[in-house]
Amino acid sequence: MRTTTHIIDKKTVDEILKALSETYPEAHCELHYRTPFQLLVATMLSAQSTDKTVNKVTDRLFVRYPGLKEFLRLSQEELEKEIKEIGLYRNKAKNILTMCRELAERFNGEVPANLDDLTSLPGVGRKTANVVLSNAFGVPAIAVDTHVFRVSNRIGLAQSETVDGTEKQLMENIPRDKWSIAHQWLVWHGRRICNARKPRCEICPLTSYCRYFKSKVQEGNDNEVN
């Protein structure tokens, strides 16, 4: 897929990241996990669901089935019952159990610490792989979920209509040593201030940079003139 490069000046990027770091100094992955395997499962469950719902399920699930060997003993029906509070639970149960079997067969039961191997597993896309790489293995990565996609394109850190394009542009615009924490800052900003339907622009620290806010102000000015 061809994507266009979108570069904003380093000073603006630094100022945006500084504002986010000061607003969310405690930002971290909000999924509950103790091992890379648990994070992989939790992230697969989190697609089109909230971390709160996933944590409610996994807090119980990981006590009963803490690791790969326990998951391998589960039937799909049994796993479906465990995760039925989560959206798309049937498909997720199928993907997780298939992933577990391949993890055992191809990777000796160890979660791989590289993008290509992770994304070769059933049900594991770039977002899930990047979450695992960043949080479980400390590998610099930017996972573009719905919050990161929305916020980064609203602010202007990226200008792309695709997830892959957004990830590419963020990797170009943000220093590599800040990829992982910038992901957390953008997620937290999307959940706490830059909501999808009603962004709380009145308390946002980024309005002086934000393309979305400036367009709304201009729209308001145009309406006043008309």
C-alpha cells in the first residue's frame, strides 16, 4: 500500500509530546497482564471492546488459565463461556486457540519478540503485535488503535485515511525512543479528552496545534459571517 509522507517540524512535534507527557505522566498500558502470553491474549480480546471489560474477564480467566499449557486444554466452547461478555467472543475464542496451537508448534510455546513472527499468528495484526512488542518486550513500537488513529490525525501528527499510513507517518514524525510512550499518551488523550463524538476541546492542552480544533473555530467564524 502506498502512503504519502507527512512531516511536521520537529519543534512542533516536541511541543506536542511535551504537552502530552505533562498531561499524562502516569500513562501506561491499561490491560492487566503478568506475562507476554497474557498480554497477547488480552490484546486479542480488546479488539472492538473496552479495556475495562477485557480486564474484568481476564482477571478471572488468567487465574484459572494462567499460561499456554492451560489454554491448550480448553475447547472452543469452554473458552467462549469464559469470554462471552466480550464482543465477537466466538471468533476471538477460535483465533486465540488457533494462535495457541501455532505458538506451541512453531515457537516452542514462547511469544516471539519480533513483528513478522507475531503477525504470522492467527488473529494477530500489526496493532496487537506492536502492543505486545512495546509493553512486553520493550521494543519501540507505535500501535495504531482507534484512539491513536483519531487523535494523531486530528492534531496533525499524521494526515492519513488509513491505519498503516498513520503508523508510518507517526514513526517518521516521532523520535524512535518515544514511540512506545507516545502511543500511551495518545491513547490516554483519546480516552480522556479527545473523544470521538464530543471532544473536550475546552480543557485540551493541544488546541494551539490541533487541526481539528482550528477547523471548528474557522467553521464557527464562517457561520458568524454568514
